[in-house]
Amino acid sequence: MLLDEKETKAISDKVLAMVKANDASVSVSSDKLSHLRFAHNNFLTSGQRISRGANVTVWIDGKRGTSSTSDLDDASLRAMVDQAEKLARLAPLDREYVATLGKQTYKPVNGYVEATANMSLSARAASIGSILSDCEKAKVIGAGFHSARSQAGGSANKNGNFEFERSTNVSLSVTARTADGQSSGYFLRSHHDIGKLDTKRISNEAIKKAKDGLNARTIDPGVYTVILEPQAVADLMGNLGFGFNARNAEEGRSAYSAPGGKTKLGEKIFDERITIYSDPWNAELPGSQSAQGGIPAEKVLLVKNGVLENLIYNRFWAKTKGKEATPGPVNTIFEASGPAATVDDMVKATKRGILVSRFWYIRGTDPRTASQTGLTRDGVWFIEDGKIQYPVKNFRFNQSIIQMLAPGNVEMIGIPERVGGSEGGGSSASLLPALKLKAFNFTSQSEAV
């Protein structure tokens, strides 16, 4: 079972009472994770894991030691504290140590849904069974992963701060592949409320993409106008909101750096319709009540009408620069002014371009330009004269996210929806729209399906 607030506080107090170090912070967690994996139109594995644990970080004369345990009995907690203090005595000076926070006030978020935490396993099996039946009827091979997670825990420190919160998340990914292995479709969505996870839509979209991707043609790589479905946008920039780091910018290691140790704060970097922010209390995408270092979370505006509005100062860098620490983002919300377009609208408005379903195996190449490389996957189509003409084989891309969203390159923007990066399997999500972009750089062909 998950820990409640009283139990979390009692364990935290017990650990802190054992600490002899000058300063310390402790976190206590509990987690329930269940899954159902399916492949080749059959159930494959099903399981559930329940875990509890604790972690302590101590500072002795400015030197840090950290230890953790998966047992919460007194002997294990004592061994954890002793290990952390032993490591601290052996460690070099922690040059970025800042004393732990005093008592803070946190505004709770509503990211926990009982129905998700106590999901019916039989209802899940029936839902996935229906998906597999649909795959068989469509003569495609279905595979995927359904995961439900609930978490509860908190943190405390030697200076009197304590917080506790709970969260839930349920996700479903479906891959549908034609029997000849030549075409594949994929769709993923997640939500904190299981009642809002549309499993039928997920399976229908994956099956449709697989059927529509048959007989893909090879076309040359190059710079194309592209339409990115929300999944493709999430794969590229789902964590964009967490990249507004003041230290990186001021040290010249960021896309938001300017010469001479300056930053691009106040400059128009993105299309003027774009606003990016974090809001812990967004009903569709609740975040955490605490930001980095235990600072109470707030709504943080990062980009407004294309202008860089804020960079995030953690407590150490704020102290170094004589500034106030900034509560960092706890989610990413991408909004746009002006009329929103559907993907169909974008296709009709495209003379010649490419529609991308999603990206895969994405890796950063240069943080100074926010450049990434990766592959398209599970559905790419060529557009001409406002119509999807035929599927095409996959590409590798190299693309700067800053250039991608720059003024003059963003042609149309959709309605944001909750979607997470496919490499994360739905463990986190953002509110992101489909995008039509004037230029996107495909560098080579890929034989992957």
C-alpha cells in the first residue's frame, strides 16, 4: 500500500533524529506499478510491483554524502544514515552546498485519482482484449504496453521543512504492423485520470497508420515543409520547458546564451504566436507542488509571444549571482495565439511537404543551438497540392529546435493536447500542438519501418 502523509512524516522524523550531521534532507517514497504487455495479438506478461524506500543526503562541514534503502525498518534506516555520514566524511568539499530550506508552504495539486490508483485489472484485460480483436479484424499484428502507476511520498530536512504529495498516471501505447512487416503504425497517450484515457482512439489510430503506410516509396532527403503530429512534437520538445537554465545560458552553454556572458532574455527567439509556460495546477496536466530544491512551485512564464521571458535560477546559482531563486517548471505547456488548425487543415494548405507521425532514437547534438538528431518512424507521408499522396520511407533528421520554432518558420499551429514522448513510454506528458513548419532538415534515408 502507498504511504499516507502521517506515515511519511513519521519515517522522515525518525531518519532526521538519527542524523548527527550539520544539515540533512530525507525523502520517503512509495510506489505501486502494474502493467500488461501484449504482442502478436496476444497477452504476453502482466504484473504488479509495490515498493517503498528512503533516501538521505547529509552535509558534514560542507561535505556531502548520500545513501538510500528499500527497507524502512529501524535497522535499515540507521544503516542508511551511517553510510551517508561515512561518505560525507570522505568526500571533497561540496562547492555548491546551500543550506536546506526552512519551513515552506505548498499549494496542493490535484494529480491523484483514486480510480487510477486502484484500477480494475479485469477491466484493463477486457480493454486490451478489444484492441487485439480489432487488430485481428484489420489483419494487422498488434503489440503494446499498458501501465498504471501511483506514487505517494514526501521530503523533509533538518531546518524544519516537510512536504507530502500523491500522483497517478496511466498510459497505453499500441503498435500495429502489417503481416508482411512492411508498414507500422503507433499511437501513445497517458493521463492521470484513467477515465480520460481513450483506449479505443489509441488502437484505431495505430491500426489506421499501419494500413495507410503500405507500399511506401523512397524519396530523396532534403529540406522539406513538414507537418508534425502532436506525438512528433512531443518526441522532439516534450522537455523543452526544462531547458531554460540560467547558469547554462550565462556560461555560454545554451541556445539562450549571448556573447560576453550575457543571455537572450527579452529577445524574440520564437514565432510571435508561441507562448510556453509551466502551471502546476493545470487541470489537464497537473505538475508537482514543489520545484527543484524543494522550492514551492509556481506558474512560470518562460516564453511570451515568442520573447524569452524567464531563465531559471536554482538556489546555488541565484546565491552566486545575487538573485532570487526561481521555482523551475514542473510541466510544459505550449500555447499559441491566433486561430488553431487541425492536421487536415495543415495538409490542405501544403503545396509540397511531408507529414510525420513520430520520431525515435532522438539524441542531442549541440546544446548551444538546441539541435537534435533522430529517425522518423511508424508513418511518414508525402503531401502534394493539399492532399496526402502516398507513404514514404523513413528519414534521419538533424534539426535545431530554435530554428524550427523561429519567426518565419512556423506556418500553422494546432490545439495543444496532452501527449508524452514515445521514448518515455507515457511516463510524463506535456500540452503540445501539431505544427506546420516551413523548413525541416532530413539528412538521409533510413530503411527502418
